[in-house]
Amino acid sequence: MLLVLSFLTAPAAKQLETLQRQHVTVRDIAQAVLASQPDAGDYTLQTGEDAEIYLTGLYGLEAWTYTDAAVYAVGGADAREIAVVKPKSAATDTQTIAAGLEEYRQNREADFDGYLPDQAALVESGAVTCGWGWVALMLCEDMTGAASAFETAAGGGTVYTAGDGGLTPTDTRWFVPFDPPNKFDMTLYDTSAVLDAYASGEESGLSERDAALLTRCREILSQCVTEDMTDFEKERSIYDWLTAYGSDHKDQSVYDPRTPLGQVDNTNPYGVLVKGQGVCLGYATTFQLLIELAGVECTTVVGARKENREDHAWNLVRLEGEWYCADPTLDSTVRAAWGRYEYFNVTSAHLRANDFQWDYLRVPECTAKRFHWDGVSALPQ
């Protein structure tokens, strides 16, 4: 079982190591895990050639992928084992090392299966855990204690980032390095001409496409926005309209293997509002365009889901100086199915815990909760 507690991007891991955990070593973490076990005295630290047998021969690790490692094992026909490895590059080598350890764990389980069922069960319940710039293999009697000890010793899930008021803590649990799938062209559509024409009232210089898009935007805003609305009320009203519209206008052709990219323009507001077909990037850029026309600050984040297998895009909205995450694409499905929202004005931590990946250090960290609304409970005041 590959249990991914956390991955850090390389810069984040470097910040954590520099600011918070300089004194921690692989042996410190391994001994912390060991101390959580009722049978700690049975394990032996592997050194010299014995350590090399584990790291290179059994785990299949290449020397250039890690800077340090500690292995404690009982050995022989006893499967109990704890290994902690420090990847050289948290962004790339972490996953390679974790994959090697997981393959070893599965092979070890197969070795015992049918012969020593109690040992096979122990290996099956074990885990490869990644987090805070470390990778650990834990085949222990008390896996709950082992996981807790690793989390505490490895960094506790907190990295410090530079903000206006100095260094501020950010929850980094569930971080997965962003590796763009690039199946779609995720280039953002240039809406500057539409925004300028709306602000000035001068539309003569617009292309035919942008003129048609602006006409649709005016129609929608006339239904959704009034002058006396607060920024949050404008956002909520536009979000309501777009998620309801999106539930019936998603480009279904992307699910056909013969047309994996779907319809032309499905990634931009023209495709969504004029042609009536869109995918996530189209809905995110449409939401940004509409809400900016209404005078609310917004941006589009290009990232991924499904552990970087699927391109995805969503929005950040700024309300009273604080940033919130919003995903009109996914909420158009949630709303249609359950009549509520799951991704409206949520935190960055909420997205990470729900399999969103992005370039974490280049995007504002959203922590505010005041204007979160699930569509069912009372509205924030």
C-alpha cells in the first residue's frame, strides 16, 4: 500500500529544510518511528555492506537519487523493517525512490504469501510514506504509531513561506509536486480587448469573435449583477449562473478516444458562452472574465488533478483583501448531483486534500474561510 502523506515541491522542501528542520537526520526519523513500536529492541541498524544490500540490491535505489539513508531491520524470515531515505531532489527523486520501495514491499509480501501468512499480513499492512522531503518504508506491528511518529519527526506538516508580514506557516499535507500533463493547450485566452471595450463602451475595434463574446457577457451580467451588490454577492450570483449553465454545456466529446481534445474553442470563453461547449479551462477563464467585468479581482490557476494525469484549471477570487479558491467546473457537477457546492470559496488546503496540483509557490495560498458557502447553509455575513 503506497500511502502518500505529502510531497513537497523542491523549493518548498528547501525552505522547510533551511528554516525548520536543519538538525533532523534520516537516523533521527527512523529512530522516532522505531521508538513508537513495542518491539523496538528487535531491530538492528544496517551498516556498511549490509546497508548497501538493502539500498541497492533490494530497494534498487540509484546512488545519485538520495543523499542519506538509514535502514533498521530484524532480518531473515522476519519482515519487520524501517527505512528512511533523503531524496536528492524532492521534486523528482522522491517519486522514484517511493516507487522502488513500494515495488520491494510488494515483492516482499509475495515472498511470504502462502508460506508465512503472519509475515505476509504484516507487509501488506505496511506502507511507503512520503512527506516533507523524506521517504520512509515502514513494515511495523503498530502502523498507526509509526505513521504518527514519522509525521512528527519529519516536520509535522508545516512549511514556512515568505509573506508581507514575514514568515507565515502553511499546511503542506497532501502536497504533490506539479508535473503538467499538457494533454490540452492550457494557454489562457486574452480577454483584455473585451475588458477594455466594456469599460470604455467603445466596441468598434473588437474582432467579430470578441464582439459576440462581449454581447453574451452583457446579457449574462444583466441577469446576475446589480449595482447595490457586494463583491461576494456578485461572485455568488455569477457562480450560480455559470455552474447551472455548465452542467448542461460541458464538451462531452473529450471522452471519445477519437476526439480527446474535444471541440475547437472549448478552452476559452468564446467556446463556452457563444458556442456552448467547454472544458475546465474554458469555464475558469469564463468565470474570470465575467467576474472581472463585474469589478471583482480574479485570476485563473492552471494545474492538474488525478495525480498530474489530468489537466485542470480553476480560479482564485479576492474578497476584502483575502484570496479564495473556486472551481465552477467541478461544482457544476456537484450542484447538479447533490444541490450544493464543494469548491466555492474554499482554502488551498481543501484543494490539495482533493487531488489538486499546481505550482504552489507561485500562487497565493488561500486560507480565509469567511466567504465560504456550500449553497445549503446560511450565507456568510
